[in-house]
Amino acid sequence: MAAPQIPVPDRAAVLEMLAGYRERDPADVGEKLDSLELTWLVAQVEQRYGVELDLTDEVFEGMATVTGAVDTLRSAIPAAAGG
């Protein structure tokens, strides 16, 4: 029996999580992310999805944009969940 697939956030969900940082509207989140936004996002993902992300510096740097973060989380969350 296959393990259940853990859902991964889409772009809208990532923007929603990032909007929680500095309490802003998701439409106000820019494409480029700073290190504090990335730290916030990783903490939010870990809490929301019940995983602990083990991201190398290289992978973390690839998350410098919303698009990069979405792409990275699509593979990082299932990997962290053992899937």
C-alpha cells in the first residue's frame, strides 16, 4: 500500500503564508524574497505541514523568489515527509 501523498502548497498558498509576515495582502508580496521572508516561510511550512525541512544553503538560495520557493517546496515537503 502506497503512503498517502502530503499536499504541497501552490503559488497562492505560498503567497498567503508570506503575507502573514508583516501582515500584508498576498497581492503585496513581491516576487523577490529576502532572508527574513524565507525564514518565515520555512517556519510556516514546517508548522502547517508537520515536517522539518533540511535545506542546504544552495537550496535555500534557490528560494530567493516566490517561483523558486514554490518549486523547491514541491520536492522538499514530500522528501521531508518521507515520501
